[in-house]
Amino acid sequence: MKKNLLLVASLFVGASTFAQFDQSNEPAISDGTTLFVIDSMAPDYENETGANATWDYSSFGGYDGESRTFTVLDPASTSYQSEYPTATEVLDIQNFLKNFTYSNSSERVSTGFVYSDGDIGDVQVELSTDEAVQYQYPFALNDQFSDNYEGTATYDVGGTQTSPATGSLTATVDGTGELILADGVQYSNITRYKLIETTEVTTAFGNFILDRVQYEYYDLANSTLPVFVHTYVNFGQGGSAISEFNLVMSAEDPDYVLGTEENGLLEATRLYPNPASDELTVQLPKNVVEANVTITDATGREVLNQQMSTVHSIDVTGIKSGMYFVTIAAEGAKETKSVVIE
């Protein structure tokens, strides 16, 4: 019944007139919603743009109720208030991203973000030199702009490190139309916001690139927060991916549940201790009996390649101190994690 009421409301509020982004429909402190994680292989419909677009995700399964909360926080309620003193709101995507912003009648600006990744940990970017404009108001179909930003990145690699960070973004309202989700629930008045963002961090181990392409689908007549998000993240160096994933989230939880093999076969792999000085142990998930393990340095040079089973100990005394990337491959799946060798 709740889904039907939402659908009826959507149809009656401006069914043929699509909204634009402005300061009046920004998310405000205490706004929140829950989106369910669905099949990471779902398409991003990159080329489905313009007026009268149709984005159909009705056939894609989920992960048995796995979800992420979207919450707008007061910066003072977080542990980062002193690092982002001009921010007035924080958009917190659970276990993924905290984006610190402020706005006026002509634009919404990011003063920095905290990106969380299971492989590389938290990366905190403060845009104290040049902030990032993410919306220009009003922002409607076919509007587009680009902006550069600059600051510092703080991360934990063998202890807390701070390095210069620069980047660029392009924001577009690239489509309006109909969004079809699980159980055939339809949103007929959707506005899609697209963000392409590249951040480069200069470290003692070389330059690292964090790329993000994110599509956000808004039913602005009924909510300030997205009803669907498709995001692709690639963290790498020299053209090689260190951590790469798609995160697809929907307001509707699919009845169809994907199998374990589709839900990250190797995500539960453990590496310890980290940092390692004498021996590094690789522990596979319970349902994986054999895998190939490869260690590469920050330049992409392979320093070790071995077959392993269940729990495997690696002698690292002959490997130079520094940051390395351990890639575990099995049954067509692959997982890469970072490790520091002292």
C-alpha cells in the first residue's frame, strides 16, 4: 500500500513538468532515507539521456535487504567539524562517503569529503585551497559545468600521512523521465544528476587517482534525497586499479535475492598483521579453498605470485619497506587490499 500511495502522489504532482535543482529543494539537516543495495552489475544507462528517458531496473536482484542510509547531518555532530569549518551540512552515505557542503542562492559548494573503502581505509580530503562547486542554481535539464578543486588528503599508511590533493569535476543534469524499480514501482517525474569527479593525491609512493562517476535520480516533487543512485569508484595508480567497484542503491528492495557468488566472493579475505615486518598471513573466506595471491609495489611491479589455500603465511623479510597491494583471485573473482611492509 505504501508503494501505491507513493506512485499516486508522483503521478499527480506535475506529471509532465520536471523539476530543477535550486536552494529551495536542497536536503536539510535531519533529512534521511534508506536505499537498498542491488546488483552491482546493473547498467548505468550512460546513454539514456535527454527528455522522456526511461531507466528500467525492475529485473535486477538485491542482497537480502542490505541497505545504506542517506542522512543529512550537522557538521558539529561529526568528528570532523574543525577540518571543515565553513560547512553547514554533511551528506552522509553510510560506509561510503561524507560530503561537507554549504550553499547560497546561486550554488552548492563542497569543502571536502571523507571517502571510506574496505581496502584502503578512510581518505579525508580537505579543500582548503580551492573548494568544489557541485551545483549551480538553477540547475535543469542539459545544464552542465566543470570546476577544479585543491587541498590536502589525509590517510593511514603505516601511520597518518597528509599529501597534496587536486581534482576536477563535471556536473550535468543529463536526463528527465521515468524510473522503473523492483516490483514494477514507477517514478514518472525523475530528474537525473550526473557527477564525474577525479581526485589526484601526490604521495611518497607515487601519485594515486580516485575516480568517481555517480548518477543520482531525484523525485524532487516528493523528496530532497535521491530515490536511486548508481556510482562507480576506481582507486588506482598509473592506469592500474587498486580498488574498483560499483555501488547501486534503490528505494525499492527487490524480492529476488542474488547468490553469494554474486555478492563479492572474496570480500571477507583477511590480511594480518598490517603493517607486517616478518610474515604476512592471508586468510581466505570459508567458502574458498584455493586462490592465487599476487603482491605488487606502488609502481605496479610484481614482487610475489603464489598459489594458496585457506590460510597462507608469506615471508616478507626480503621485501623492501613500503606500501604494497595484495591481489587475491579465485573462481573468476578478484579482491585487492593494501598492506604496509616495514
